[in-house]
Amino acid sequence: MNFTERQQQQMMYRLRCAAERDPDDEIANLCSQLAFELETPRRHTRLTEQDIQLIKYAVKKNYQPLKSGVDTSTFFS
């Protein structure tokens, strides 16, 4: 799968928020790991089914960052 840089940033943002907020430690750790891995070149071209499901989960949950005042307009405008 190919994604634009903006789409990759959106995925990483949602995964990081899920990593911070999700009450299930296993899911939170998986989200954190995937967000980190997506920063490496071309990792987004090798997404597994589990990766895709995790991204969908993070997007569906729509968690917000713990730090208040984060400007998300650059990601979701």
C-alpha cells in the first residue's frame, strides 16, 4: 500500500494517541511500536493485516492527546 506523507502522519498521530490513552496495555504497546516503525522509510508499504486492523482501531477510537493545546489542524484540515 502506498500512502501520502500526510496520510502517514495522520496514521502515526492516531496510533500515538491510542498508545497514550488505550486502557489495554497490549494494544497500547502495539500502537506505540507501529507508530515508531512507520517513521522508517517504506515501512508503510509492508503493512500486515494486524497493522491495518490496529490502524483502523486507532482511527475509530479517535483518542485525543494527553497534552492539551495540541494543534491538529496540520493533520486534519
